[in-house]
Amino acid sequence: MDIILHSYTFRDRPLEEAFQAAHDFGYDGLELSRVHFDETCLATELPKAVRLGARYDVAVTCVDFAGDLIHEDAGIVEQSTALIEQSIAICAAHDVPLMNGYVGVLMGEPEEFSNNGSARATDAHYERAAAALRRLGDAAGKHGLRLALEIHMNTIHDTIASMRRLLDMCASNNVVATPDPGNMFATKAEDCDPAALDLLINRIGYFHFKNCRKTDGACDFSVALEEGELDMLPYLNKLNDFGYNYPVCIEHVGAGDPRTLAQTDLAYFRGLLGHGQPPKEKS
């Protein structure tokens, strides 16, 4: 199982520091966060990132994206769809096999996660997103790339159920889910049961590992992977039950020294791999 470092962990540092850490600690690749590039200039910025990674023998495994595919203005949806479609072609040209992101945000109070995203979405929001994703799924298939939607706060795919609904509607094998236990903890407590992932069996094409805890009723992501309220081993065992054979990504989004966290989180995760159930063959 390849273990990827998310460059967002180094969001306040130059991209080179993320590649340096990935090399030094033995990560298998890097997810390139949008904090480290301008997606409207991906044609010039991705080659620079790929060359930088080559200096450290670390591949860009995933490139992030964002789009507004749910807007009632068809022109805005088309603009977002066209940009993602263009990014798919650019990533494929540079041997990046995966893009990860989101396609629509609905937000009242930013930190009231359970009241945002899918809680505010209408059928029309899903229909617009699904139509655009069918087109993007075709583009991804043409270029041999997977387009992953992250279960993320404030998006219309912020829960396991809403993700399943959107994937069912777009009906593309090239559009997959990226569960993230930390994000699920922040939005819907029931989703933190690894058994809830059964709803996405054969739909998971990427997985983010980060932890979280509640501090004075608020979500606190300033914890190492082993320090939050979530036990990561049952998620890893669930992936093994599924016969999952795609990369996973370690991400830290709170306070703390990114280099130290990149090292300790990877060491902890490797320890989990040593104690987890052996992978099961897909039936």
C-alpha cells in the first residue's frame, strides 16, 4: 500500500520542504495541494512540481482540484467543468494518475459543519453536479485517470450517504470516493463507524488519514494521527476487507511543526500496517 504525503501539511512552507520531507521519511509520493499551485496555470506549474519532485525522487501522485458544479448559473458550471477537464489532460500528460477534490460548497456558518453541505443541498444541486461529473468521468477514462471526490466538510458530498448518492447519479467508474475519518468526525458522528463505509464498497479509490478531537465543543485538528479521538486501525482493517489496493494519504491540517508530524504520523501508520489484518482478495 503506497503511503502519500499531502503537501497541505506544509501549507505555510515552500513546496520543496514537502518533497524533502517525503524523501527523508520514505513516503511513496506527494498529493499536490492547491495552496502550492494556481490551477488556472497548471500547464506550467505542474511540470515545475514534477521536476522538483524528481530532484527528491518523489512522484506527484495526486493533484487537487475544486469546482462549482452545483451553481444555478450554467455558465459558472461550464467554466468549472472545462477547467477540471483541462486539468485532467494536463495531469495525464505528466503521468499523474489521480485528482482529488470537491465539486460544490454550500455554507451558512463556516464551522457548523453538520448544517452545511449536503444538509443544504437540493435535488437540483445533485443533478447539476452529476451531469458535469458524467462528462468529467468520460474525460478521466479517456486519459486513464481517476477523479476522486473527498468526503469534506461543507461540500455536497460531506457524508458517506451524500457521496453514495452523487456517485450513483453520475454512474462513472472513473469517479471515486475519498473518505477522510477526520472530516467525517467533524460532520457526522455516525460516519466514524468504519462499518458505515460498507455503503461505499467498490467506490473508494483513495483514502485520507487524519485525526480530530473535540475541544470545548469545537473540532480540533491540531493532533497527530495517533492522538485524536479516532482509532485508525479499524479503518485500515476495513480497507483490507474491501481488498483495497490504491494509495492512502496522510494529511495534517492543524497547528504543529509539519516536518515532525510528517515523520511521526508515517511511523505510526507503518506500525498500524504491522498490526492490521492481512489484505483479503477481492471476490
